[in-house]
Amino acid sequence: MNDIIHKRAKAAPWIALACLVVPMFASYFFDDMFSTLSHLFENPFLIELGWNSADYGLYTSGYSVLCVFGGLVICGMLLDKWGVRITGSIFVGMMAGGAALVAWAITSGLPPKSSLSIAYVGCMLFGLGSEIAGVAVTRSIAKWFKDGPMAFAMGLQLAIARLGTAFALVISPRLVATKAPGEIYSLAETARPAFLGLGLMVAGMILWAIFVAMDARFDKTSNMQDKAGSQQEDKEEPFRFSDVLGLLKNKQFIMIALLCVFFYSSIISFKKFASAILIPRFGVPVEAASWMVSMLPFSTVIFAPLFGIMVDKIGKGTRWMVTGAILSLIAHLLLAFAPAGVPLYGYLSMVFLGFGYSLVPAAMWPSIPKLVPAKVLGTAYSLIYWVQNLGLMLFKMLAGNIFAASSATSASAAAGDAASTSASAELAAAAGAVRVEIMFVIVCVIALFLALGLRRSSARRPELHLDSPSKK
């Protein structure tokens, strides 16, 4: 009987993890559902929705608006105050509600600016809900795997969640099939990925409810053990709002937050315009571009958990952050300056970016519990997500405006000359892709300097245990 109870106790964290990853899978899918369709917005007259690249960039930036303007920080503190069950449930519901509003806006038949405004609001709600749900998931993993393979568990969660991105990158071009020249994409066709995402979120909400029940039982068991003389997690001291000031004075925490914003901006913002970059740079069709960029999340499915095990067992976290930042920089240098029209360079850049996308998060996220007290862990993750979303909002808008400006220049140059319109549009698309990639190269250089700063800080202050193994 004791053996059965022991086996159930060992399996419980993994069952909880299985429930936690599905809402994140759905979130990642919905967030990236248009990434391999971004080229459609370069020609708004061919989609009934009527959005152009700047409109699409504005829509995607809506994800970060509420997060940036206080929502993430305030809700992160509420997460520490109220716990993951109450706060997480509220924001998982907000995530699904925002996604439903986006889907309705796309199919509403309203004028482009009106549908964009409604979708923008929906994306804002979806973004804040997703980010706080993500904080709740990360906070829960830190709790359930406190004395176990935390880095592996976080890496596995990231890997499965990013399968949602991979699924979106591959399936969206098939849901919105390529049409013959001159044919228009209807509202219903454009919205197909959104409705699939909503179905995934319903499944995620059901599994989240199961996790809430498990977590309540977990705390009840911990309370019983506490009365018997053991110490309960996170109950030694109550959370105080003044504790946030301590986080802002922690230099290593600030460097990790800045590394997060620049590193993730070089990848997540890139994915939003993946097809608009890869197709003109390397001369590949839409389907090939979708498979090319899907290498990013597919690679993390394999390597993020493996790198998590590596961090758990041998440590050296800051070294892996530096390595990942270097690989990402190489990838964007290839995307910006490799010879045009050679698909091999596109695939090679995705290999480098995929490794970087696995290495940095696998080492970065488990470092946070080493730097901050458990009672403010939710606030700490929320602050990092806040500054990350600030960067994402700005770089998505900037990329969209760069593409829109290039298209406008092309249209002006080709005015009155129908024969040169197509060639001019192709040149403008390629020029816009290079300009956006130069921006990402600069972002990667900044991320590399921050990773080097963390490496140096860890060498000077070994008591922080940033390079120590995570698993006890």
C-alpha cells in the first residue's frame, strides 16, 4: 500500500505538468496563427479583411499593450497574493475570451479599420491573459518541482508549448490555401486558424480545471505535513508589496530581464514576419517557408528538455546563455547578408536560431528561483514578462512599419508602369526583409552583451549559484 502511495506521489508532478502545458500549447498556437501568412498582408486588396502589413504589425503588437501598461506587474503581485489557482483561472479565461473576440472581429465583415480595432482589443485581452497564465504555469512548475528536475520540467513545458507554434506555422498555410493570382481570400478562410485555436483553448481550460483540483489537494497535504512538523513551501513569510523594491535593486535579476526582452524580441518578433522575410530573401514558396520556420519550435521540442537536463546536472547556466545568444546572432547575420535566392542559407539560419531558442530559455528561467525569494517568484516572472512585452510591442510595430514603408516606396516608383509593378514589388519585399533583419542583428548584439555581463557577474559572485546544477 505504501509503495502505491509513493508511486502516485512521484507521478503527481508529471500529471500536473501535463495539465499545465495544454493551455500554453493553445496560447502559442493562437499567437502564431498568422506568422506564415504574414505575406498576405503585403497586398491587402487580395484579402477581404483588408489589413495591410502595418495593420498586421499593429494587431500583433496589441498582445503586449495591457502587459506593458501595468497589467503584468499588478497581476503578478496578485498572483503571489491570491495564488495560482484563483489568479490563473481568471486569466486563462481572459485568454480564451480575447481570442474569441479576435475571431469574431475577423469574420464580422466590418470595415478594415473597425475590424482591426476590435481585433486589437481582443489581442490585448488575449495577451495579458496568456502572459499571466504563463507566469502561473511557470510558478506552479517551480512549486511542484522545487527539489526535483526543475530545469528539465520547465524545458519540457516550453517544448510542448512551442509545438503549438510549430502546429500553427505548418497548418495555417494549409487552412488558408494559396489561391490563384487575383483571387480574394474570404473572411471565413482567413479566420480558420483562429477557430481552431479556440477549440484548443477549450481543451486547455478543461485541463486547467483538473490542475486546480490537484493543486488544492497538494496544498492540503502540505498543510497536514506542516502541522506534523515539516515546513510548508512559500508560507514562511507573507508576501508584501514592498518586496518588489528588492527585486528592482537586484542587478542580476535586471540583467536577466533585459536579456529576456532582447533575446525573445529577436525570435518572437521575427516569427511574426517569417514568411515576409524568408520568401523574398531565399526565393522559396509559402509551403517551404512554413516548414523552414517551423524548425524553430520543432527543434525546441527535442533540445529544450535535453538542455534542461544538462542545466540540472552540470549547471554552467550563464555559459549556455552566452552560447545561445551567439548562435542567434549568427542566424540573423545569415538572414540579413547571406546570398539571396539560396534556400540552404535559410535552413541553416533556422538551425542556429533553433539551438539558441532552446539554450537560452533552458538556462535562463531556472535561474530566477536562485535569485529571488519564493514568496515573490510570481512577481519576479511578471516583471520579466513585462519588460519582454515592452520590447515585443515596439519591435513588432517597427518591423510592420518597415515593411509598409518599403511597399509604399515600391508602389510610388511603379506608378503608371504596370509592367514594372511586379518586379518592383519583389525588390521592395526583399529590401524590407533585409532592413528588418538588420534591426534583429542589432537586437542580438545587445542580447549577447547582456549574456556576457551575466557570465562575468556569476564568476565574481559564485554564491549566487547561477552556474550551479539545479537538481539536488
